[in-house]
Amino acid sequence: MQTVSQLLKVKGNQIFSVAPQDSVLRAIEIMATRHVGALLVMTEGTLLGIISERDYARKVILKNRSSHDTPVSDIMSSPAVSVTPEDTVHHCMQLMTEGRFRHLPVVRAGRVVGMLSIGDLVKAVIEEQSQHIEQLERYIAG
């Protein structure tokens, strides 16, 4: 089973973040320009939480709040569930499924080193299954 570290080597470890005092509007603008569904909420390199499009929809739009006047800290999910580079893709999928969330920060020694989405994990699982199928087909044919 592939580890988070192996997955990040292929995917890359770029992260996007906002500060807790930033407006929700600013966070949504960053998500839109970066084509991501969630941002880390950080202060001086410390992970405080995570804000997602789902948080925005449920905690701002449905409650008729102002995106411009609402700080990220009011709607972020905190503490953020995270994994380490040594965790497996299977473990990440299990956490996301049980917790019903789609983004997972990767933390090593208190420092964020990457971010995974459910799409990253699904892609990794599909690739791994394809490799197993190919191996089995070669074994059967051989």
C-alpha cells in the first residue's frame, strides 16, 4: 500500500493557506484562483484549522452571513484532522470516509508538508488496482 510520502512525491507538496483573521471572501477568492476546494488556516506556520467550500456553503450562505465581514476563524473546522507522511493511502481514505471530509493536511513534526484531497487518494487507489490487475493478467497468461 502506498504511503502519503510516496503520493506527495508524485503530486507535489504545494499548500495554500489563509490567516484566521482573513475574510471568508478572501478565502473563497484564493480557492477559486487556485482551483482548490479547501485552504489551511495558519498563523506563523502553525496549523489552526481548515476552511472548505462546504464550510462556506453551510456556515455563511445558508446562515445569510456576509462573506466580506465574516472572518475565516468563525467558520473554519478546527482542529483539522491530519496525517503524517508515513500513513497509508488506505488509512487516509478511512479517515475521510468516517469523518465525511474531503481534504487532509499532512503534518511532520508539527509542520505542514502537504495537503491531500479525496481525488488524490482515489487516483492513487485506482492506479494501484490497475497495477495489481496487470500483474494478475501477466501471471495468468504466463
